[in-house]
Amino acid sequence: MGDPNRIGGVAVALDEVGDDLRSTRLPPADGGQSCPRAPGSSAAAAEQLHSALIDEAFRQGWAGIPMTAVSMLGMAGIHWLHTHALIEPFWLVSGFVVFVLRMLLLFVHDAYRETLSTLTRARMFEWPLVLNCLVWAALPILVFPSAEPVERLAMIAIIAGLAGGGAAVLAPVLWSARLYILCLMLPASIMILDTPGSGPVVFVLGIGFMALSFFSHARTRDVLVMAQQRLIENQALLAEMREQRSVVDRLNQELLSAQQRLLEHSLALEVEVEERTARMRLAFSVIENTAEGIMVMSIDGRILEVNPGFTRITGYASEEVIGRSFKLLRSDRHGEDFFDQLWRCLHATGRWDGEMWSRRKDGEVFLERRVVDVVCDPEGQPTHYVSVFSDVTSDYHKDQQLLHQALHDPLTGLGNRKLLLDRLEHGIAQSRRNGCRFGVLIFDLDQFKAVNDSLGHHVGDQLLCEVAGRLKARLRASDTLVRLGGDEFVALMSDLRQPDDAVVLAHELLDAFARPFELPNNRMHVRSSLGIAIYPDDGTDPDVLMKNADMALYAAKAAGRNTYHFFKPIFADQASERLELELALREAMERQELSLYYQPKVAASDHGFLGFEALLRWNRGELGFVPPDRFVPVAEDCGLIGQIGSWVLAEACGQIARWYRAGYGWRKVAINVSARQLVHDDLVGMIGRECERQGISPTLLEVEVTESCVMSNPSQTSPILAALRAMGVSVAIDDFGTGHSSLSYLRRLPVDVIKIDRSFVHEAARDTGAEAIVKTIVNLSKTLGMDVVAEGVETLEQAEMLARMECDVLQGYCFAQPMPVDEIERRWRESDATPSALGLAEI
């Protein structure tokens, strides 16, 4: 008797053949009555039929090999003849690989047929055929879009022949053969549909040929299956006759067969036992040698087994922990809530994965990465817990170090901009929840650039470190101090009940600069200015608070430095107005909105005309004139003063030349020079080149520089002024008396003219102290051999007073206001005297 399990397995695996047996009605072998079949004989017959069909498929496969090769070569040849190019390389390589694979499997089947199961042999034939189907299905998709109609027709003809041959050669197989015909004909028929002229006809023919191929394959397969079934039936009848003739031999054979199967089963069991034993040995070796700690626990949390990795990490030997609760590793870093959540997750999902702090045998706390899994029995009930963990303490410390470096300034150890934004957002959110205020105090060091420039950046770095140390000592534990960069710091003050609470911290921070800073080789005094913005009064957004605190800082600097200032809404309006003014000023030169007005200078003795001072004016059209004291500081701050100063120089020199060419004679003009032009630009070279270009003498120019500009760095400005005097340009110190001139420097400076500031002239007529200052300046100038110009003279009384003091030159509204060129030339033209002899009255 056969093995019922085996017969059943074959019957399940051979559904395809079973369908053929049920669909094909065979006439009874005895002409009228069917032969009796033993139980399971149908399944055995199906298996035999399937095996025979697979053998036939492999035999037919040898016929399909040359047919496939010829078709591929034909396709490549046709493509070459039409395009003189190799057909799609990817398709050609794929087809060749599948072709070689099929040949190899044919050889393997012939060599090992007896050792391979029917199902295996069937897969060996079907799946390469499926790959071949994909190769042929891809061909028209890859080639037809760019192929000519003749090439398409030739290719579809080859494909049709290949499909027709496949219908016959692949008769032993069912679904794979029909897939083969479908993949051959359907893509090609669809892709040829758009061929001009014959495309629709060929499409219909292709679909019809595909249906015909399906029908041909079905009929051929039915004939083949019927022949094989008849052969099997005949063999079965012959076997039954032999069984009846020799029952004993059959029984003995069955006994031997059963014995053989039993032996094979025993051998298979032995192999399985050996394999499982080897796997267990391997698993045990892996567990013993893995670097991770492994702990097996009972359902009540008792430790049942540990590996050497557990001992290396925790310091506990296996005999010290087996039978004890896993809680012996707990540290005090986690509360009961943490472990309650762990057990809830473990019971809900069967797994917990995370980090926790544990304690070694010696009491050291370490961070572990732990995975806990639940082990269940076949009924799904938990029986054990398996915990795998590794020591990640060093990685944790590295991450903390990297995080600290990412959030802190490497020089001072204070927080950086990234930490500031994080603490700002956190402080705003906390203040919003608690209903309190939050302070942002931004400050920098006054004149810190001078420290770097004079003593070096290394001394500046030392000073910043000392400043950071003092400032940290003045803060509360809840406050945050960061360094934005350079000499700029920010302090964040939380839990403010009222804005004035920030004043206390502001005084503390400013007092930190009261004592001098003792550096290794230097001792210096440093002061600071501080701006304050309060949440939510001055903004609810981090960027807004920082911007408003920065505006308050500028207000503190403008108020005299070494002080603090709260933000006021007017600061935002002023900043907006200044930005708008800066943008307009950048466009002013392109729009030719800048011009020069000229104010005459007269002799104090007889009020005779001596020359002009060129004054910059900005006319914004409909908006009118912008006062110089508004736009000149903006130009200095935004870096436009150099460009504007170059234009003023060129325009003044050009005007001197134009007046001369117009017959008005040579007129001396004074121009104002900024500190940037004097120190950073090549002022001497600029004047020389411009005078040469306009054809005028440098002696017709007078350069006016402010007292603060000259005295801020006399060692640097003195050589420049000397070079100007050497080329004939007069040098005047403007706004004299408002700065802090040193007489020792003043007597050595190459200066020709001292201009008394208008504030002293206004007050001199009614203030004896101011009159004494003016007289002192005049006497000092005379002593040093310098001329004196008094500007801002508005009354004849002031003019007479200055004349008595022996002042040389007067300038002001008393004689003439600054005038445009057209007005000056108009007055000259209306004068009866010659232009070269014009006096003030004629202007």
C-alpha cells in the first residue's frame, strides 16, 4: 500500500493536472466498464501524469532553444539592418541570460532527473519560461516606439512565429505556456497599433493569432494529456495484472518499499536532529561570546540564566544573580512611574526598547540600552522574559559633550546663539503659562575694538573670558547668560513681576565693570552699555524681543554709554525711519538728488568776499530737503560716506573749473572730509587726481576735518594732513572747542585754519564765559600762526565783536545763506563790477 500522506500531498500540489484529469473524459479501457481503482489511485495517477508532462516539457524544451536563439538573432539582425545600431543592450543581455539559464536547467534536469521531485522539476521549467515571457514582453515596449513600420512588421512576424511554435512546443505546460503566448503577442499588438496604415490591421491580426495560438495550444495539450493518460492507464492495467499474477512478490515489494521509506524517514530525522543540535550549539556559542548582556527571567522576574556579557557589564557572576530578582540592577535615577510604564508597554506589545540607568555590583551607575521581549508558549501564554542590553555610557557622555559644544561658546564657556534661541522660546512659553514677565538684556563692551587693535586679539580673548566670569557671578541660578559673538552678550531674566525688577540685574551687570580687569600682562578699565526688552510688553516673539533689546542698546550708547536703557516704541519708529532713509540715500546719487550749496566766507575787517564752503544738500523732490544732520550720520553708519565724499570732491573741483571757464575767476572752496575719507581712503591721491583732471590748482581747495576726527588718532592723521599741505591744500579744523584737543598735539599738527564752533559764537554776545573762550581760541590760533574762522555769525553785533577780537574770517547768515550755483552766478551776472573783483554786497 502507498503512503496516504504522500498521496494527499501530491494531490494538493498537482491541482493543475487534476483539473486536466477531471476535464478530460477517457473511454473505459475494457470498452464499457471502468477498472476499479484503489483509494488514492487518482492522486497517484495525477502525480504520474504531471511527471510525464514535465518530462515531455523538458524534451520539447530542447526544440525551443534553437527557435528562441534564431528569433533573438533575427530581431537583432532586423534592428541592425534598419538602424545600423545594436538592439536595446539591456534587452539583449537579459534575453541572453535567460537563454543560458534555460539551457543550464535543461542539462541539470537531464543529469539529475531521478533525484528531483516533480514539483521542483516543474518550477525549473516554468519560472525560467516566465522570465523569458517578461523579456519578450519588454521588447516591443523598448524597440517599437523608435522603430520604423517595416521593422515593426518584421519583428511582429518573428514574434507570431515564435508564438505559434510555442503553442506546439509548450503543450506539456498550461498557465506558463499561455502566459508566454500572451506576453509575446499582446504587447507587440498593442505597440504596433499606432503604426501608420497597417497598424490597426496588424493589431487585429495579432490578437486573432494570439487567440488562435491559445486554441492551438489547448487542442495540442488535450491530445498530449489524453495520450499520456492512456499510457498511464495501460501501465496501471499492466501493473494490476502483474499484481494478480504475483501477489506475494507485490507484498514483498511493498514491504521492502515501506522499509525503505522508514529508513529514509529515520535518516531524515537523524539529519534534522543533527541540524538542530548544531544550531543549538551555535546559538549557545553566540550567546556566550556576544558583547551584549543577556538575562533570561521567569514570569515573576527571577533571573534564570545570564551570559558572560552580563558579568562583564554588571560585575555580577552568574551564581550571584541566578534566582534573585532583576531589581538588584536598579539605580535611583528612575522612579516607579518609569518601571510601571515599562511593564505596561511590555504586557501590551510583548516588547520594550529603551535606555535606562542601572547600577553595577560596585555601585557605579551606568546607562544601558535594553530590549526586553516576552517568550510565550504555543497557547500564547507568557513563560519567560529575555532581556538584552549593552553599556552605552561612553556614547552618552560623548553625545553630551557634543551637545555642550553645539550650544556653548568655545572661548568663554557661555551659551551661544543656538542656546539663546532655545532658552528664549522656553522662557517665553513658561512666562506665558505663569502669567509673569521675561527680560532680555543685551550689552556689549564700549571701545572693545580698540583693545583688539592696540593690544591684539589674544588680549581681547583674555578680556572676554574675564568679563564672562564676572557676569556669571552676578546672575541668579534661574538666569541665562550667552555670548552672541565678538563682545556682545545677552542675559535672560525669568520670573519678573514688574519691568523694574530688571533694573536690579542691570545695575549688577554694570557694576561688574567697576573694578579694573587684571590680565596676565595688562590692567584695563572697561565699560558697557545695556539695552532691555521685556516680555510681553516689548514683544511676544524671540526675534522681536532681541531686535527691541538691540535698539534699546543703541539708545543707551547714544545716551553716553556705561548705562542702560529700556526699549521704547519710538525706537522702532526711529529704526524704521532710519532704514527708509538709508535705502533712499542709496538711490539718491543715481537719481541725482544730491547737490552742493555754497556759503560765502568774508574778511572780518572789511567784509570782503574770500571764498566758499561747499555744503551738501539732499532734495527728495516732493518730500523736500533732508537736513544734513539727519542723513550724514546715516551715510557714515551704512558706509556710503566714502562714496558721497568722493562725489563732493569731484563736484567742487569741477565747479571751480567751470566758474573759471565762465569768466568768474578762480574761487577758493572749502570741503568737509569725513573721518573715513581721511583715514581709510587715499585722500591725498584722490585730490591730486581730481585737480589734475579738472585742471585746477590744489591751492584752491581747503579741507575741513572735525576736531574729534583729528584728535582721536593724531599719529595716524598728522602725516595725511602734512601731505595735503605739501601739495598746497589748506587744512582747517572744524567745530573747534567741542572736542578734547591736546595743546601739545595741536601745536605740532599741520593745520592752517581753526574754525570756531557756531555754539560759542551764539553764546558769546550774551555770555562772558563763552566770549572768553572765543577770545582764547583766537589768541591761541594767532600764537600758533593759524587763521581763525568764526562760523554761524548771524548778527552785525556778533560780527563786530569778532572783528574786535581780531578774528580773520566770518561765515554765517548775517552775510549770506548757502546758495545753489545758479543763484550765485545770477548775482554775479547782475553785478556791475567784474567777477574777479566782486565783494560780498554783490553776492
